[in-house]
Amino acid sequence: MTKKILILPGDGIGPEIVAEARKVLEKVNEQLSLGLVLTEALVGGAAIDATGLPLPEDTLTAAREADAILLGAVGGPQWDTNPDFQIRPEKGLLGIRAQLGLFGNLRPAILYPQLAHASTLKPEVVSGLDILIVRELTGGIYFGQPRGYRTKENGVREGYNTYVYDENEIRRIGRVAFEAARARNKKLCSVDKANVLEVTVLWREVMNELAVDYPDVELSHMYVDNAAMQLVRAPKQFDVVVTGNMFGDILSDAAAMLTGSIGMLPSASLDANNKGMYEPCHGSAPDIAGQGIANPLATILSAAMMLRYSLDSAAAADKIEAAVSQVLDQSLRTADIISEGMTRVSTSEMGDAVVAALS
Ligand code: NAD
Ligand code: IPM
Ligand code: MN
């Protein structure tokens, strides 16, 4: 049986890192006869340049028809000044998330022991780190209405967005998080701003209601400002963190740095049936695009998550994760995770090393 994988390289370093993940997927496909069929389509700025739209109809159709999607990254300064917000690269990504109902975003921050010294934090603070951020991905302030940008009658400009969740949206992401915690160390921390925002008063209430169904999971609550501080102070106190769309975006970038580099953090964005899109947590890194120095490991690890969650190929996922660990054992490092005594490699050399480690 074949499985259709849609690859969306996107912009900036997107095509560079996705090319390496593709090599890895092709290798495990051949080794384990997975029946993967890989196709590519345009999204983001690349799609705007080619078609005028960040999410062309063809791409959306291909995304719906695929068994899983692997995305590089979208965005770049050349599209940032477009006054029409609908024609921004980021709308392509947000559009797929919304159209496919990919509300459950899993962002695991795991420190490979080999990278304990690549973190900007002390090794004892981060060693053994293994936390999971569960981010709501299709609601909250990213999608709330009304939203807009206008000039008022008095000539003063204003921008506005609406932070809204209904209880069903909170409950379904809450369940994802409780289930994940149940399968791990049974600790769930819900992050909100319930001291200021009514929407997160509801968030906290719903999490407390859900906790009744998960007596084996220890639920705690934390305000987002404290959570940001605690993540840097003592990150190992966390097991699973569940939070809304924007807080999750911010906290996961902070968590990424605990693992040594944002170039190490993969993600899965899932619907209720575990169909999903997989992408590194980082962006298109325009500052290093085209130089062949980006770290492809977050994308390669995202491909592993794809095999595990959407393609029922845990063995292939394990194999890729072991290969990444082996490459780190060989002291190979891209520029973002380099430290003394290590060998610096390019994006494609890193991809090749992972492929070689699979053999
Ligand atoms: P970014 O994540 O692209 O880059 C932040 C910093 O991290 C940069 O210094 C970059 O060089 C570095 N970095 C990121 N990925 C790296 C990698 N794999 N290897 C080595 N270094 C890496 O964030 P930004 O600069 O705020 O955003 C740039 C563009 O990316 C924007 O247009 C933004 O909207 C977009 N973006 C897209 C996604 C996505 O597609 N999922 C995510 C975040 C940002
Ligand atoms: C991410 C990105 C996106 C987000 C942007 C590019 C829309 O930062 O995937 O973390 O904010 O969700
Ligand atoms: Mn982000």
C-alpha cells in the first residue's frame, strides 16, 4: 500500500533543510519498503511569486489528499511589506492548519546528551531535559474575530485582534495534553493568563473539569510570564505543558534553546485522527538562507515524528532518531550547535551523515 507524502519546501532555508529530510525519507523508504510516494508543492512566498497566492488551490487539494505533509518554513522580508495581509507567506501555513483542522501541535523539547554543552544554559540545568509543549494551533488570538487594521475617524491608526476560545476548543486540546501526559510522566502544567484574561479563566476551568477524567495525571496551572521564567530557571520541573496558540508559539521557541538550538526542535500538527503536518519549529531564517549552513535536524526529526504519528511506522521513526544520535556521537555539528573540539559540517553534509548512519 502506498502512502502519499506532500512536501512543502517553502522559503528561505526551507528548501535546503527539506532536501535533507527528503534524502532521509527516501533511504528509510527503500530500507523498510514503506511505500512512501513523495511529491512537492508550493506554499508561502514561493507560491506568492509563482501564483499570487500563499496557498494555491492545488496545494490545498494536495494537502487534503496526502497521508501526511512535511513543511520546511515560510516567510521572508521580501513579502513582509505587502499591505494585503491575505497575501503574506505565513497565511499559507496558517491556512493549511485551519483548513485541515490541525489543532493539536506537539513540540517536544529533548536535549540530546551530546549537546549539553551547546545549550546556553548550564549543563546541569538542562541535562536529561525531555518536555513536551502542547500548543493549540487553530484558535485563540491567531484566528479570533474581529481583527483588523484601520485608521479611525480622528486619523489615528489602530490594530486589533481578538483572543477567543470556546470550551470545546479548549477541551479537545486539553484531552490531547492529558493523554500525552498519561503516556509520559503524568504531570501536566496548563499555562494561561487567568489573572488578567477572561478567555483563560475559561481555559483554566475546562482544564480543571478534564482533570476529573485523568486522576492519574497531576494537573498544575501557571501564569505565562512565570512559565517563561521557570522554563529558563528550572526546565526539568515540566513534563507536559499545554497552552494556547500564541503563548505556545513563544514558549516553544524558548524551550528550543534549552535543547541547544532552535534548529533541533521538530513538531507535529495533528487533527482528531492523527492526520498531520510536520515541520521544524523554527522559521525560514532569511539571515542564513542560501549559505548551506542551516541545521536540518529539526526537519529530519519532524519526518521521524511523521512516520510515528501519521504513517504507523514507529520502526522507521526510531531508526531516524537513532541515526541523528549517532551523527551527534560522531561530533558532527552545524554552525548553530558547534562547540570546541567538534567538526563543523554543512546542511547537506549533515543530511548525508544521517543517511549514512541509517545504513
Ligand atoms: P527564524 O526561526 O527563522 O530565525 C531565528 C534565528 O534562528 C535566526 O538567527 C536564524 O538564523 C536561526 N535559525 C532558525 N532556524 C535555524 C536552523 N535550522 N539552523 C540554524 N539556525 C537557525 O525566526 P525569524 O527570523 O523571526 O523569522 C524569519 C521568517 O520566518 C519570518 O518571515 C517568519 O514569519 C517566518 N517563520 C516561519 C515559521 C514557519 O514556517 N513555521 C516559523 C517561524 C517563523
Ligand atoms: C511557528 C511560526 C508560525 C506561528 C508563523 C510563521 C505563522 O512562528 O510555526 O511557530 O506563529 O505559528
Ligand atoms: Mn513560532
